Amino acid sequence: MSVKQIPLTCPGHTRPVVDLAFSDVTDYGYFLISACKDGKPMLRHGHTGDWIGTFDGHKGAVWGATLNKKATLAATAAADYTAKVWDALKGTELFTFTHNHIVKTVDFSKDEDRLLTGSNNKTMRLFDLSCPDKEPYIIEGLGGNPKACIWLNNDTNILSGCDEKTVRLWDVRSFKQINTIVLDKPLTGLELSKDQSTLSVVCGNQALFYDSSSLSLLKSYELKTVTNSISLSPKKNIFVTGGEDFLLYKFDFNTGIQLEAYHGHFGPVHCVRFSPDGELYASGSEDGTLRLWQTIVGKTYGLWKAQGDEEDPKLCVNEQNLCSEVAVES
């Protein structure tokens, strides 16, 4: 008998959730940050969804959010023309970097000394976190509004993906474009795998996978619906997508065969991301909620309890409800 997938629902946001990012596994587990149009990015325990805190300071929709590997720093990008860096342990604002347009993406460099941002005036900026008052380096020439701007190859390159038909690779030393991926349709989602070897791209109803060093195409699959986001599991054996039909899909990476499809959201899915251990994936939606889904349905993990355990056979409902109540009180 198959076990039903029961996602953990994490309320607290009041508008669409548009971006998600996990930390690496730390001594205290791993953590999850969400960006929302309500302007209140939230930090949670990654394996349970329990609310930890809200970063309060933006005066507009927050479009992008990320954590450093140890979850000691957070960065956010917002419609108030700023990117902010936060102390994720104390919840306090460390730096505000002013732009001249809406900021859509943020990413910490591997050495965590620099912050990369992408904004809607078709530029990227590199800020020195050791000298925050220093003028940023500016890279011009993005072909549209950025979806993702990512450090690559030990911080020697940057990959930019915008709402256009081109993904661009940049040299950090010269700030010049050195390679491109040309797509059939405008890009809607882009992610770099945990080991940074594989680039996952969605455009229209296509899922495309590229070698991140050569940008050569590895795999190409046709999806059933217009898709907004994609995430490849750390083991690189499955990938998940979410899009305009409100559903979460799971596929076999090697064959492209659909393994599962789940309905849980009440609006288009804007973002999906795998946890660093691959045990779950998170989704954010137009409906204002963040949901956590088991990779292996029925396994004891986080708040889920397998059949035969002392708790509820499918989900520890009391703990889930506590998670929801705490988030609402925020």
C-alpha cells in the first residue's frame, strides 16, 4: 500500500513566496530562508519548518534571499532598491547596499568575502563585505531582469540568468562575458547543483541540464506545464519542478520519467529547492505559503513519522500545528 505524501505547511507570510534557499548542514542542523512580496524574509529550521525569526527592515517586496553555508549570515534583495546583509544568529542588520533599481538576486561568494547582486537595470554588482563602504564593481550587459546570478568556479566566474533566451558566463577579473547558453524560450528558473557541477534550467516547459564548466548540454526533457523553478537533488538522481498548474513534480534525472505529482498549493509554484541532505524539498507559492515535502514518502524524518512508529503513522500532527502557530504569531 502506498503512503500518501503529507507536506508540512509553514504559514506566516501574507503575500506570494518567491525565493527559497537552504544553508549547508551545520552542527545545529540546517536552515531555510524565504523571500516574500510582503517584505518580511523569514528564517526557519530546515527539517521541520519551525519559525526562528523575521528579518525586519525592507520597505518593499523581497525578491531574493540566501544564507551562507553555516547559516551565520543572510542576504536579501528587495524592491526598495536595496540589498541587505544580516547577522542570522542575532537577526540584526549588518549592511545595506543601495542600488538604483529593484534588486532581484543575492549570492555570497564561496569565501564569503563578497556579495553578488543582480538588479532590474540589467546590471550586477560585487560588494566587498570586508570593506562595505567601498564602491562596488559593476558588471553591465544583462539581457533582462535577473532570475539568478551565481558565483561559479571558486569565485572566478559568475553565471547570470535573466528573463531572456540567453544564460551568460562572466569572467570576474575582466568583467567580460566569455560564454553563453542560447535557449528556445525565455528562462524562468536556474539552479546550480550542490556540488556545483551541474546547471539546471527551466524555460517554458523544458528542463535542461548543463555541465557548469563547459556549458555543454547534458540532458533535455519536456515537461507537462509552464515551469517556474527546478531543483536537482544532492545525489543528482532526481529533480523536482513547480509551475503554473499549482503542482509539484518529481522526476528521475537519468531518464526524465515522472515519478510523482502532488497538489498542495493553491496558486502557481514560484520556487522549489532541495535540502542539503536531500531528504526533503521546499516549495513557495503565490498562495503565500511555504511547504516541505518528503523525498522518500513514509520515512521517519523531521516531523514525519513512519508507519510502526509510536507517533501518528504518517505525520506528527501536534508538532506540525505547533510549527504553524509559532509562524503565525511572528
